[in-house]
Amino acid sequence: MLDQSTENALQDLVEEFMQSGVSFTSLDITNLAKDASYRVRNHEVANWLREKAISISYDGGYLYNQSLINVDSKAVGMTLAYCYHYYKDSSDDYLDRDQNPKSFMRRVVSPTSGLLPFSNFISPICFDTREESRNFARSHSDFKFKDCGNSSPAGQRWICISR
């Protein structure tokens, strides 16, 4: 069961996606919540979204639908997930279907060191085929693959970027 603080954070994340008109799944929300140091599991967020997402959409005037899509989970292989998307957009346009859950990591800043946490920037890794990109992302959980059309840095269509 989610506490009120976590539910408020989830609602804020969902509204950010909806205000931007971006499609999302429960794993997108879960990974962002974990990045913000909330201790949540994807199945909890998925249940919460099934109960709340459409009412958040209607209350905010965002006009989102939910559709079942196939996703490729590192843990269980191909499975179904709800994609929340603007009603005029097709759920087929949601491209981040090769997803992996992040592990929870509490953000801690040492008050004595004066150092702030930061993320390392890693250049995208380019591939000629979708399959090569997917295989790399599957074996390196900190990466996800992306279709760039022909606009990737090296002119290759498929890249892996850090999460």
C-alpha cells in the first residue's frame, strides 16, 4: 500500500506526462519515482494507475486513454502492460517497449563533504540493427535502446542511451 506522500508524488509525475502529451507506462512512472527516492514497486504503481490515471486525466482535461500493449521485460520476456496515451495518439507510437525496472537507491548528500550527487554522462552507443541495440540494452540494465531514424550521431538508426 502506498502512503499519501508517495501517492502525491505519483500524481505529480502522471500530470507532468499528461501536460506534455507524452505516452507512458507504469514502469516509466516507477523508475522516475525511484529516482526521486520513493520506495515503490512496479506492480503497486500499475495498480494505482489503473485506479487513478483516467480520473486524473479527466479532472485535468488531459483526455488520456489506456490501451494494452506488448512490452519486452528483461525479467519475464514479452508481456502486456497498459500504455496511457493522449486520445488522438495511437498506443503503437509508444516506442520504449524494451524496459527494465531500476533498483531503488536512496539519494544521500553528505553534509560534510560539500559534494553533490551527479549522473555520469555517457555518449550514445550506436548500432546498425534494432536487434543489436536490444541485445546490448538487455545485457546492460543501465541502458535503453532508442530508434533515432537517421538522425543519430553516427548516422546509425538504433542507439543505446543511459537511463
